[in-house]
Amino acid sequence: MAIPKLINTITNVDLGIDRLKRYRNDSKTLEVKFQYFIAEIIMLRMFSILEDAIAEIAFKIASGAEYTNGSTPVLLFRAKSIAGARTAMLSFGRTKPIQSLKWTKSKYIRDSVSNVIDVSEKYIYYCSIYGAQIDEMRKVRNFLAHRSQTSRSDYKQVVRIAYGANAKISPGVFLISDRRSAPRIDTYLSTIPIIIKDLAKGY
């Protein structure tokens, strides 16, 4: 079986994010209320792209993929396939196998991979470095997707940090507002490819 390549993941992320950027640019000609709606849809889709890519890079590394700079990650377990990598992360080195892996927060990512990928690896390092950005996007996405009391509280925290006050603002407005800074939606779209390239680049 061919060793998987991380550059393919990066390419797919770039293609997906570029498509969302086009939707974002096209939406600017619409009424503002439609811009809000489209920004929310883009947010859900782009966080899915981020989450899937973080997981895919981990599985590929555990299956023997090199970083894009040619260096070889240190593994505690070498899987023979992507499916085998996922199975190993669920069970290898654990007293009791876990039911699922999580990729939406730096702590969750470390907990998912640390029995298979050495904790000193740059993949884990960059997940930590970008932890705040990933977590902010997670909170906005979770509120859009779930609207639970917990997700609402987390979203309010993001707004409070951004505006310095407990502003009552919908996610769509928050995402495209340029009152305090560049629109969050544009910042997120620019940040995700950078995160993925760094997770894959090694030393």
C-alpha cells in the first residue's frame, strides 16, 4: 500500500476554502440579511473542512506519512492504513478503548493521538500553538449547529472578548461585521489553510 502524502490533504483544504471564499465574495452583492445567512453556512462548512483535515493529517502521520519538509514523525505505533491508524488511536496504549476521537480543540486532539504520535511532534505542537483560534471557531460553529445553553454561553464569551462587552449579536452579524476588525468570516477563511500547512510541515 502506498504511503499517504500530507500534501494531498493541504491541496484539498485549499480547494475547499477557495470555493467558500468565492461564495463569500459573491454574497457581498446581496442584501445584508442574506450575507448573514451565507456567512453562517460558510462557517459550518469551513469548520468541517478544518476538523476533517486535522484528523486526516493525524491518521496519515500514524500510517507513515512524512511531513511536507521531508522529516519523519516519531511514532509510538505505526499503522498499516488510515483505518488502522484510527483503530490504534481508539485503543492502543489505553486501559479501555474509547468510543470516538475528537478534533475540535487542542486538548482533544492531543488526547486523541498521544498514544500513537509522540507528544514532542510538531503536529501536536502546532495544534497547541493554534489552540485559541481553533477554539474560537469551535465555539461559533457549535452555537450555530446546536444552539444549546452551553454553546450559547461559549459564543457569548467569544463576542465579549471581541467587543469588550456583552453585546447581543447574532452569529451572522458577528461573522461579517467590520466594525472592530476585519470580518471574522474572512479571518477564519484565511487562517484555516495556514493552520493545516503548519500541522503538516514538520520541523
